Amino acid sequence: MDAVTQVPTPVNEPVHGYAPGSPERARLEARLKELADNPVDLPCTIGGEKRMGGGEAFQVVQPHNHQAVLGTYRNATQQDAQDAIDAALAAAPAWRALSFDDRAAIILRAAELLSGPWRETLAASTMLGQSKTAQQAEIDTPCELIDFWRFNVSYARKLLAEQPPANSPGVWNRLDHRPLEGFVYAITPFNFTAIAGNLPTAPALMGNVVVWKPSPTQTHAAVLLMQLLEEAGLPKGVINLVTGDGIEVSKVALEHRDLAGIHFTGSTKTFQYLWKTVGNNIEKYRTYPRLVGETGGKDFLVAHPSADPAILKTALTRGAFEYQGQKCSATSRAYIPASLWNSGFKEEFAAEVDGIKMGDVTDLSNFIGAVIDERAFAKNKAAIDRAKEDATCTIVAGGTYDDSEGYFVRPTVIECNDPENEVFRTEYFGPIIAVHVYEDDKYDEMLTQMESVSDYALTGSVIANDRAAAAYTADKLRYAAGNFYINDKSTGAVVGQQPFGGGRASGTNDKAGAPQKGRTTRPAGVSPDRAGSVEPVESHPARSHTGPMTTRAHSAHTADLTPADLRAVRDLLDAAFDGDFSDEDWDHGLGGMHTLVYDASGLAAHGAVVMRRVRHRGRWLRTGYVENVAVRADARGTGLGGQVMAELERVVDRAYDLGALSASDAGARLYTSRGWRLWRGEVHALSPRDGIVRLPEEEDSTYVRTGLAGPLDPAQELVFDWRDGDVL
């Protein structure tokens, strides 16, 4: 067909209300009962063949009723992974040769099936397997996934239509958007079936082949999605679903020379592992893999003193507790002015939270269900227990939990007067929100502190009737959130309306629900010259982002620092340690990598990592020892210490077997918040005169970070090499 086609104009799928007596409610309730009463095997799909994974068997249960089994899957083995990759690569030539219109027709057909006969089936599976209420399941799958599929086709058509705007006389330049050379590894989370459907199908739409590893706890809905895609006409081998925890799959996929991309949503730790592994293997690949990842969040709500209390209460309640706080965008920390909090709002908010109805999601009157599994329950339970023991924290609402029948955690509000507390930094991924009450005249100081107290930058919101204050806050927090909401909760992005993603430790900020240029295709220019020959020239589109720069970081080895740099660092350290910084202390920080952070006033922060040797269980470990971390007095509390540590940790994680440091009680909080752990075993040093000597005074101040050596045995001692002055 020679016609130049146009794809259907996408519109957002209408949301069904499932009102009592409605036909959709009756269909949903029937499917809930049918799926709950009929547990099934949950197979892999490899090259179109259904087969159980070759590893250990596990059950998918209903989180709100963990004795109720929905199905059984088996962990995929390395052989399963290799077979999936082989099937994908075998399907690649025919799939990329298929026209875009034909590929798009499959995706649009899938959207129609999900909007029609598959609607209540996928909604019921999402409710039962992921403990979503009917409304939360409806806006997830079907609605958001239908939107992804329809809008992706429209965005892809616009992307493919982009061509060079200029041609020299007698020359016709053309741009070919070709699929990636190899396979895409899609790893999807438990919390959104829509994401599970989008991550493998978006690259497939662009002509790529995919190995898809869904979350174990989302496997029931994932297997149904695979069946839906097959009914829509997806050819065998284009998307290959492998079940289980993914460890064995990743061992094969990340080492494979034809890994062309990773499409990921999940934990920050897992994504960092994937990125690190790809980096370590970079010379093995046929092409540089494209990495797209959306990870964690510690999403905020800032209430200005002009905030409307009714809007604030709704934004907090829905933003923090819909779907049990298990949305990446869920509001998990809030900053509220004392004038508002102490005028009755605290009691009204607590009463509303305590009144939230929680239980089995098949009872459609419940507002929330259970957290996803035993591990999530334990994490949230531990966070609540720590808060109860913390003198700076007060449980305002909730604070209870019960896993006897389902993994239920009551919506919990923690008021904390220490804005540096872990409750404002650590992602719990559950129904817990931390509130810091600030003095009204300290608004700007509060913004400066909270902007970077957490490593994440996914979503945030401001509630303010004062429009100038809202604009000021948005500018102040420009880099603290990928999605920023004004007078609304921090959740609820809609495909085609609010592209979704975040920066910092929250991901690569590739916006889902918007055009994705240069990620799942490689543009290649095809320019016939005057003699008629054709020479493909690969191009790489660049993305730029400009904005006000408030700080500048610089990392360099001691040998590359100028005398002026070194003088500035020494002056900073002398001032920061208030005269308690010796020449030996200075010498300890030389000979390694330094990170220097500058602001408008000059050098604002510094840290160094130097190499030492530490013996553990008879093995001498190459250790990155952190020294001379300091922040200028007027810049403290603005996150610069964390910025310095992030760079030093990157060096430790990539270059050393182990990271170590010695910290005072005051400084320990920075390090523990970033994953450094107090060493509980004995600490020794290798003295040149007395041999190995114990250092008991260092055993409550030595912190370690596992590097390339992996976890250590705390029952064994650490033996540090000797140096003049303080050994540690």
C-alpha cells in the first residue's frame, strides 16, 4: 500500500465507576469470584510456547488474604533465559521488517480488547493479585494501559515522521528510525499492571524484540496480559515472558552481547545494580545498551501558610494512602506550617486517617487493601516500631499492623520535629507519611533543607492560595521533583496530560506518557549523493536542559588539584573543624580522589576517598577510606554533604572492595542515612612495633559500606593498615 496513513487520534479511556447495580460492577464481581475460585499455572511464554520455568515453584497469593492462592509459577532458569533471548533474536528480522502500521495495528487491537472483553478480567486480576480496590485497579488497568497503547502509537507516528528540514540542491536527505540492534530487557514492577504492559510493548511497537521479566507478585496479571497480546495478533517470539525473581535471567541477559536496552521500573537499588553491571560489561556488547529506569521516591507535599485546609487534607489523605502508599508517586513526607497544624487541622486530619476503611478489596466499600507481601509488611512494621521508639517522633494516627490474615498496615501519620530524621529520607513504600511542622516565618529555611534531604526527586506538590508563593516554591524545588503539582496531591499523572518520571535517585527521567525520542530507535541518516551511492550515517540526538545553577561539583585526584584548590580545601577544613584539624589529618586525605562543591561564595563542601588495606577473614581488601568531609558553616543543612558523599560512594562502589570511615556521633547521621553501617565486630590495626593491636575506642565509630567484595562477616575482625596520627 502506497498511502501515507494517519493513526487514530488518541483520547483518554473513560473511567468506569462500578456503581451498585451497574453492568460493569456485576461483570467485575463475577470475574473476581471466577479467578479466586480457579487457581492456575502461570507459565513462561518463550517463542510462543507456554512452559513452566525450570526453577523452584512459588505461589501467587492475594495479599489481603494470603491463604488464598491465585496461581503457581516457577523461577526461570539460565536456560529459560537463554531460550527467551534466542527466540527474541530469531523473531527480530521478520518483526522489524513488518511495517509500522502493521505493528501499530496489533497494539491498537490490544487496546480495544482491553477496553472491551478483557476489561473486567484484567481489573479483577489486578485487584486480587495486587490488592487494589476496584477504583484503583480501574485507573491502572484497563484505563492507563489503554492510554499508553493508544498514545504510544500516536507519539511513534510523529517520531517516525520527523525528517531533515533542509536539502542541498539535487539531494534528498531521509532519516530512518531503525530498531535497536539486539533485544530489550524489560523488568516490570508489582504496583501497576499498566507499567507491566507498557514497558515491553513500547519498544516492541518500534520494531524491537523483548525479554520481559515481570514482578513475581504481579505474575497473575502479567500472564493474562501476554494472552491478550497474543489474541491481538502479536507474533511468536517478539515478547518473551519469563517468570520468577529474575536473578538467573539477569545473569544471562546482562552478559549477552546482544543486550541493546533495559526498560525498567522498580527499586533504586536494583536499577543501580543493573547499571553497574552494564558498565562493568560495556566492552562485551555489540552496541551500547540504552537504559531507561524509573525507580523510587520520597515524595513531598509542602503546605504554605496560605494553604486551604480542605484542599490540604484531601491531598494528604489521597496522596499518601491510596493503594496503601505503594505508588512511586505517593506522598510520604509533608511540611505544614505551625499556624495551620495547631489550629485544629492536626486533629481533623488524624480523625480522617483513622476513619479510612481497610480490608479485603473484593468488598468494594473498602478504601484501601493490604501491602503486597510479607517483606513489605515487615519493612513498614519496622518503620513504625522505630518511630515509636524515637523521641523526636509522635504517632498522630494509625501505627498498628496485622498480618494474621492479610498484610495489613493501618494508614500512619508520624509527626517528627527532626527534619533530618530517616522518616523524611527513607522510602517505606507503604501507608506511612511523615509530617514536619515548621514555624511560619521559617518557610524559606524549610524549603532549603527539604529540597535535598532525600536522594530522590520523583514527585512533589505545593498547596498555596498565594500564587506568588506557589511560583516561588516551584522555582525553589525545580530539581527536587520530576512531576510537580500545585494545589493537588503528588499522584495521578494521566497519559497524554502529565508525562511521568523523575531525576536524581528516582530514575533517568524519561517521561512515560510522552514521546520518547532516541531511546528505542537509533536514527540513521540516509543521504544519496550526486553519484547515486547510499551511505548510512548514524546520529545520536542530544537532550539539553538549562536552568539556574546554584552549585557546581568537581572531582579530581590530588595530583590534578592546583595549589589554590588545595589551599581552599585546607582553609575549609580548618574552619569546619574549628581548630581541631592537624597536619596529620590533612595528610590522611591526600593521594586519592577529592570532590569539591562550589557555590556563589566559593568552596562550600569537600570530601576525599583514599586507598587503604583492611584484612578480613584472612584477605586483604582494597578499601576506599573516606576522609575530610566538611561543609562550610553557612551552607550546612542544604544537602551538600550528601552531594559530596554520593560522588565518593560512586568511587567506592566501582573501584574498591570495601568502603570505610570513622565518624563522630554528630556526623554519623549523614552516613547511616546513606547506607553506611556501624561495624559491630572488633576493630584492629597492624602496628609496626606491636603487631596486631585492638582499637576498642574505634568500635563504636567505624562505619563500612560494602563494595565489590560484597557483604562481610561481622563476627570477624577488621584489621586496618597503620598510619601516623589517628589510625582511623
